[in-house]
Amino acid sequence: MSSQETPRRPTIADVAREAGVATSTASVVFSGKAKVAPATRERVLAAAADLGYAGPDPRAASLRRGRSGIVAVVLEGHLRAAFLDPVTTALMDGLTDGLAELSAGILLMRDEPGEEGAGIADAPVDAVVLIGCSARTRSSLEIVVGRGLPVVVIEGDAGESIPRITLDNAAASADIARHVRDLGHRDVALVTLPLDTERERTAITPERLANATVDVTIHRLAGTREIFPDALAISAAGSLIDEGVLVGRMLLADPATRPTAVLAQSDLLAVGVIRAAEEAGLRVPEDLSVAGFDGIALDGLGDLSLTTSVQPAVEKGRAAGEQIARMLRGEPGITQHLTCRFHAGTTTGPAPR
């Protein structure tokens, strides 16, 4: 074998030969479907460790059946944080609806640093739905596509060959900013979603923006800066109320530099900013206008109605599921573009004199 060739993956037969047992015995050790003498089990596991055999290829059973009945959904960051966001929950409801005709199970996977491609290259699944698409995940898509698996990306770019479900993030953000400008605001600050997997809570510089990898954040920021090109922007570490509070405190700490309006890239961040304003003794919207993005049901605002852009989260998930179903039927996937609806609430008002 030349130094350029990829080493052959060890098989269960190799393990059996090394351990001096029948292949069927070695298979039983890994399947756990029958009892094996402890000494034999230890011998098989030791042989597997020596050969670097991690277990049966999960694709083999799928190939025998033709389908695994599983669709992988890859989210960025920690799953527990993702499901604190009602937008993700609504999206997953829609995705389940879209996949209903397949009777498929959903395997949730996370795209985390140190997990190349989030394991999607080897996952025993029939199709993959990406919620966003990091450079790390994109690097594994060639293998996934090479396996002939349908792939759809929601609000991300996985390459021209991958159908997308897109949202008018830039235009919707510009609508919100235009509304605030028309109310007379000029001193405006922005609270964004994370720029990348580092999830730093800090001011956005040209250098940070040039290296940003989260399309939703980039597009919403671009839309807002069409109206307020010089507005200070701080990235939050996630779409969480607590993050909105922390960034809000940063923005409102100094009365001399305090903005008259804050535009947040999610409703949860906006609620956090409102809480920070209340801590500082500011009234919303008399002293500070606040707007969000998403259009989710919110608690804790009292009589206030959040100014926001209502996104079709359920429809977004459903569209992705329907495209996966189409592709598994042998039909080509189609990119779909969805639009948001501006909602003028009571958290924005005329700029204070």
C-alpha cells in the first residue's frame, strides 16, 4: 500500500480472526443480542481496540434495509440552548409536519467545535437538514452528498447544489430600522445574534464581521446598517433573555452615550434589553425604544407589545421537511424563499427630546 492510500477500515471479520473466535461470536459481542462468556467478550474487545475497530459501520444495516427511517437535523451550538428558543421549537414542529408522509424519526445532532461536520458524514440516516451551515459542517457535506443523501439547509449556504429554505432577513431588518428612523431616532445601538462558533459577547468590529460565519446574523446586520450604517453593534452569546440583559447593561450604563433605541436580532434579546432598561430606571418606549425579530409569544412584557418582524418559523421547518420528502421520492429539491411581516408594537415610540 502506498503512503497516499487510505488505510482499510478494519472489519468484524478482522476482529474475530485476531481474537481467535468465529465472526458470528464477535458480532454478538458488539450487538449485545446474546450472552457471551466474559473471557471471550474481553478477548474480542481487546482485539477490536488493537485493530482500531470502533464497532459496525452504521451504514451497513441501512443499506440492507434500503432506508434507516431517520432524518438528521444539525443545529449549531448546544441543543439545550437551542430549545430554549421558541423559534427552534416552532421550526421543529413544522419540520415534523413536512416529514409526516415519511413516518421518519428525527436525529438531533449538534455542530460543535471539535466535532468535524457534527458526525453527519457517518450518521446512519436517509437525509440531512442543516439549520445554518458552518464552514466545519460544509467540509463534510461532500461525503454526505457522495453517499446520495438528500440535504436541505435552512437559512444558510451549503453550496449551489444544496436546496435552501431562505428568509428575507436583510429586508425585514431594514423595515424595522426604517420604522425607528421614521420615529426620529438617530442614536441607535444593535444587539446581534452570535457571529460565529466562538459566541463572544463583545462589540462587532470590521475584522470580526469579516470573519463571521453565521449567515442569519450577517444578513440581519446588513439590513439594519442600510438605515443606520454607523450604529454600534454588540454580539450576544446566544438568543437568550439573559444575554439581552447583559448586553443591555453594557449599552445603557453611561447616560452620556446611551442610545435612544436598541434593535435586537431576536425577541428574546429584546426582552432582555427591556429588563436592563427597567433596571436603569428607563421607561419603554418614552426613554428608550426597543425592537426585536421573530414574532414569538412572549411573557413578562405586561401591557407592552414588542415591535418586531414576524417570521414564518413553522412554515420554514415545514418547507424543509417537504423538500426532503420530495428528494427521497427521486424528485429534485427546490430552494424556497419565505418572507417576514413587520409588526409595529408599543415598545417603540418617538425619539425623546
